[in-house]
Amino acid sequence: MKIIVKTKPGSKENKIEKIDEANYIVHVKEPPINGRANVALIKLLAEYFDVSPSLIEIISGYMARIKVIEINN
């Protein structure tokens, strides 16, 4: 399953807002330094979708706020 995620790094809390079936806004506490926000994003999505973090991959947008994520079930 592929989803589009708009990330908000440096937020006050970790949370996921579902816009529709394929679009999400994800707030993470970690800053966008050395990939820390991406690691936090993957962990948060893994908890939300109840899958292992190793099954989640950033397809595009690794250095951008809007990312395409693939979740393998």
C-alpha cells in the first residue's frame, strides 16, 4: 500500500491525522537533522498501521516534507 505523507518535524507531540485513504499529516517531535525525523516517522507509522518498522519504506521525498511511503503487509 502506498500513502502520501506530509510531515511536520519539530512538533510538540507525535500524532497522525488521516486526511483520506491515501493522504496523512504526521507530526513528529524529532527535528529534521541527520534523518532523525524520518526514523521517528517510520516508527510512528509502524505503530499506527500495526506492522514492523522494517516493512515501511520511504519511496520518495526523503529530504522533503511531502513523502511517498510504501507499507508492505
